[in-house]
Amino acid sequence: MRVALSYRVMQHWRTPVFRRLAQWPGIQFRAFYGADFAGTKTVSGKNLTGFDHHRMATIKVRLPYEGEAIGLPICPGLPWNLARFRPDVILAEGANNFNNVMIYAYAALTRTPVVWWTLGELRKHEHMSLKMRAWRTLHWGLERRSTALLGYSSLALQYFDSMGYPREMQFRAVNCVDTDLVLARLDAAWAAVPALRTRLGLDACRVLLFVGALTPVKRLEDLFVAYRTLRQQFPELRVLIVGDGPHRRSLEEFAQAQGVADGVIFAGEQIDEVSSYFLLGDIFVLPGLGGLGISEAMAHSLPVVCTKADGCELDLVESGRNGYLVGVGDVAALTSTLAGMMADREQLARMGAHSRWIIDHKYNINTYMANVVAALEYAYHVSRGEPAPARTPICQLPA
């Protein structure tokens, strides 16, 4: 089965999935993507080895979304590249309508099935602008022409149901990092922790950890306001911010204005050594949009507190068992939740252990990949008039 992927860029956190697809028995894989958008998180990783990929000539378009500019590449040569590769199935990132119009035109001409890979709809937009309404209408029109729908979470399945899509064409691959890779690096990461803790001034400190891009949608200001209250009860508490982005300077100024700058540490972007930073944390906190950081934190045995992220939090976070969900912008709830968790060290340890259990037994890179491949195989066989492969439970949980 020849599988072509269309993605905006090859972000470093997604390339492990592409490597696994390239190595999957019976699949010949090629990824097509656009040029980087400097100054945003829409940039390709430095290491793109291990899978066939082709960067295309790009017209760069930036669209405003949730207070930041989203880079969407238009790649006029995409249909030509697809024609040369002649895929049996196209896996299309649902976020880029520009390229997807070309994909579906090619698919209609060649009768190639398309698997639509999407978050679904994270929130209802009751008062959309005319431009947004037109964008969403185009999005829905493309989505309805898909052979299979691949969602990041149970929230995506709820969205598919609300749109009236048949259940048999719906697949769920709960968004996660390459958990096998994380677990393989843990021993080396632990060895680096003592020196790192001292270098960051965290000896004898407890840590609220955030890892991700520093953009407005992450709502890190809410965490800083909560910390201003929490540090009165827990003077040894610090906030460790791992990541970088266009919002960093504003965040540093906000921390200064809140009087908490002395307890907030900006460690910058960390990729190769990020596991050691995760191991410094007591609680992983995601106050706004995101998703992959949740599974990565859980693989490091951390409890999680988050708001509405990318939908995967509904699958990964079991309230009271490995963390809590709080309302977006509800700083009072965020503060009280963190205070209650910090006050009970035994509970924190139990929650961290359960996070790791979920990764080991329920949601991980292997269950993720199995569902991605299941969607591709479904589209491949159904488009040829063949019976759909039997769908077996991916996660066999112990009694």
C-alpha cells in the first residue's frame, strides 16, 4: 500500500510517527510538506532521517487564530507530486484547506481514497466572521468527501457523530508522543537530573512544570497568577517553563508585573535533553491549548492539571486518579486544584504512578500507530469495493 502524507511542515514532535509509518510492513510511505514559517512553531525539525520526504515550493500564507498567526503553506506542485508517486491512499492533515482542495481534486480524478486527519472541532464558534464561515464551509465540504476520518481524541469522535458521519468510517488515534522513545531515554535522563537541578537553582524546590511553545493560546499568565497565591503556602515552589516562542518576552514582563519573576524559570526550548527537564517536575500544568505535552509528562510519571487542550485530555486525564481538568481561564479553580495536590505528597506519587500505568497499558505510540494504520487499511480496501478489515480492540486492558 502506497501512502502519501500531506502535512504543513515536518515538526520534530511528529516525525517519529512518520518514521514508524515508513517502517510498517506492507506500507510504502512518502511525506509531502511546505517551507518553514520563521518565528512560529510551523517549522520542520532538524532530523528528518528514517522516512521518505519531499519539501515543495511554497506560497506562504499566515492566518490569524486565537491571538497568533498560523502558517499555512500553499504548494501548487502538490498534485504533480502526488501524480508522480501514485499513492493508493492519501493521509491529509485537516488543518490546511489550501492544499486539501488540490488533494481532493486529485483524488476525485484518480479515485484515490483520502483519510482526513483532524482534531475535530475543539469549540463551537457561534459568532463567526464571514471569512471564518467561508473557511469552515470549505472545511466541512472537504471533510464530507473523505473515505475515512482519523481523530486525535474521543472529542473528535463526538464531533464526527454530531456531523452525522457513519461510525464505520471513524477512527481514533489518541494524540501522543513516541512513548517508546521517551521510556528508552529515561535512565540517561535521570543521570543528568542532579546537575541540572543545581544549575537551574532548584535544589530543595518543588516544581510546577510547563513544556511547550510560548504562544498566547497556552494561557501561561493564568499559571503565573495562580503561582502568586500558591507561593505563599508553598515557599519552596517554583515554576519551570520549558519552551520558546514569540510570546516569551510578554510572559517575562507579566511575571515581573505579578511579582513572581524570581520564582519563574524560563529554560528555553529543549529537544534532545527534554526528558531531564520533565523529571524535575512535580506536576505538569497546561493552562491552555496543547496536547502532546500531556502524554509526554505522563510517560515521565507526572500528574497532570490542564484545561481544554486538543481533546486528548479527555482520554488521557482521569480526574482524581492521575490529574484534574479545570475550566479555561478559571484561575481560582486552577489555584485550589494545585494547592490540594501539593499538600498531599502521597497522592501526587499515586497520581504519577497512574499516569505511567495509562501510558504503559492504554494510550501509547503503539496503540496510536495501530489506529492510524487501521484507518489507512479501511480506506484502501473500501475504495476497491473490498470488505473492510475486521476492527479489533487495540487496547487489551488487564482485568
